Amino acid sequence: CHAVDTKLVGPAYKEVAAKYRTDKAAEDRLVQKVMKGGGGVWGQIPMPANPQVSAAEARTLVKWVLSLK
């Protein structure tokens, strides 16, 4: 659903990083969004939940996404 540089179904990871770059609380919110899903921030298509992803795995992924420039 995501790619590093290109919008697919969801936004490019670099777009996500740019949007949340100055938001100190973004990491915790995005970890929850990876695990529980969400919608309405990037358009009409919701992001599905990923219950198979642990909190530690989600945090690793989110930290990586937020580190992109």
C-alpha cells in the first residue's frame, strides 16, 4: 500500500515523514495507527489494521519512516 517515494494506495513514506517531522507526538500515534488502522488523514481509503504487528515492530517501522528525508 505504501512505497518510499511514490504514492500507491497510501501516501509515500517520505510524504508521511515530511508531514510529521515537527510533531513530537507523531511516533506514538503512528505506532497505534499501524497496529489498529485508521483513516481520513490522507484521503478516503482507510488504512487497515495490522494486528499481527507487535508494538515493538510497529515502533521500529515508524522510526524508520520518520527518519526518511
